[in-house]
Amino acid sequence: MVTPNKLIQIPVDAELLAKLDELSKAEGTSRSAIIRRACRDYLRRMREEALDQLYQRGYEQIPEDTGVGEVQVVLAPQVLPEESW
């Protein structure tokens, strides 16, 4: 189900407005569409950064066992074929 858009007012300086209008004209789309896309991109980046921080804290609390990687380095040549190039 699609929810209706809510109208909001956001003050912007003249320079930003000019750049939005320029981009809008170049893309053949509305200022609103550009701002919506920018907001979605920003929210996605913030979510990804939060997940990255969570991942990093997890490794800080429970560090990776380096022994697994060391074993893989030793076993890899025995299991994987040698490249011809």
C-alpha cells in the first residue's frame, strides 16, 4: 500500500537552491525528487555506518581467531590448483 506524500518546508540558501534547480533541469526531474533521493541515500548511508560500527564493536569484544587464517594459508596450496599464468 502506497502512503501519500507529506508536504514539508525546508529553508535552503540561494546557492543550494540554484544547484538543485540546475540539477533538476539537467536530469529532467523535480527538485522534490532530487531531495527525496538524497534523503534516502543519506538514511541508507547512516544505516550502513551504524551496521559497520556494530560489526567493529563485535570484533573488538570477541576478536577473530587468527589461527584459522594461518591454517588456511598452509592448506590453500595443497587444496587449490596452481594457476598456469
